[in-house]
Amino acid sequence: MVLCLAIGSAAGVHAGSTVAPWERWHAHDPDSTREVDHTAWGSFLTRYIRIGSDGIYRIAYGQVTPLDRKALDDYLAELTSTPISQYNRIEQLAYWINLYNALTVRTVLKSYPVASIRDIHLGNRRSQQGPWDAPLIEVEGQRLSLNEIQNGIVRPIWRDPRILYALSCAALSCPNLQPMPFTSDRLDHQLSDAAMSYVNDPRCIRMEDRQLLVSSLFRWYRADFGGSDRAVIYHLMGFAEPGLAMKLQQFDRIDGDVFDWRLNDGTIS
């Protein structure tokens, strides 16, 4: 059994890495009205997301049928054949978020059963925990890893911390994998909903013995949330429900961080 709870330690070996933004992915067409079809991804989510009594959204990996595995492969193949640099910025962001999440799910499925995504080793780098640095997919002729999508494209181009609530890393402490695809017509609303859902969840904020513990997400991506404890707390207050926001006002520093790396597995045994 793998104990994947980390407090104030380097739990997120993948998350702290930063890839320089690629100029080629800045290309876009502001006048484009083309849309990417994410229907297949939505159907997959509807079939396999399970909501636990703790409110955590899990994927029933062990119940995914061969037919639906193929449907997921076909969806990702459709995304890779999309000339995304010819789309507008909002459509691009929805594309990258859905691609990242679907690719993460497929990566887990290929190694399932597994206790944690960090137990997945791809290639010869056995010392590297997790699959994040392995090239997993090709878009417009460029091989990409999950880290490159997140840290080389999405974060540096859009610079919106809410995006980090939309990307799921297949662990119990990750923000929930949302039950509907992200789409350009609802994207701003969906990002804010994802942020509020996570911030108001005990996985995000704990107050124990007059100490403030937060998800390790806010340590790994500290710069995205303002670069200081006070800035992170201020960010959290912006999405917290009134009672929680008032409690956060009592703190001017973060005392530690917590993250549970166990797989978000909703398979019924």
C-alpha cells in the first residue's frame, strides 16, 4: 500500500517543473469561429465519473469498456488532427484543458490497476515518479508531454490561476475532474466554478491548532497565485464562501501544505 499523503514536503515532483513558453503555441486566429467537438469526452465523463460521499469526483477506471477505451482513443486522435493554432484563444484554452484531462485518464487506464499516478513509469526513467515528462501525444507535428502542455503552453500563455483548478492530475487531492467538457461558450463560468468548488473543499484548506494548511497546489504554483503567503490567502478569500473567507482573514501566513496522491479511483469492487 502506498501512503501518498505529504505535508510540507516535495510531494509534487512533477508540478514544480517549469518549461519555457513556446512561441509557436502563441499562434491563433482571433477572427476564427471554428469550434472543437468535445462530445465524445463528455459522454465518457458521464459514464465513468463517480461522486463519493466526500464530494470527490472519481473515475471508475476498472469499469471502462474496451469500446469506450477506443472512443477515448478516437477522441484524442481527433484532437491531435485539429490545427489548433488556427483557432481563437478561448477555443484553444478549452482544447488544451480537455486534451490534458483526457490524456491523463488514458495514461492511467493504460497502467491500471495502479495505486497512484506517481507509480506510472514511462520509458527508461524509473527514478522519475509519474508520467508527466514522457512525450504522450503529437499536436501539429510536435510531441508533447503533460508537463509541456501545462507548464509550457497553458500556464505561460493564459496566465490565469483558475486554470490550475481545471486540470486534474488523477489524485484524490487534485481539483475534481469536471463532469462536463470545458467549452469556449462557457469557459469563464466553468473556470470560476472549478475554483470555487476546490477552494471550499477540505482538500484545499484546513485550519488546525491555529495553523493554516493548504493544498500543495499553492506551494508548487505559488507564483501563479501571487508569489507570497498573503497573496495566496487573498486569492483563496476571493473564491471562498463568506464563513470561510472570514476565517481566512485571521491568517497572514501559511503553515504547511497537504496532498493525497492516491488514485482518484471510483471503481466499485
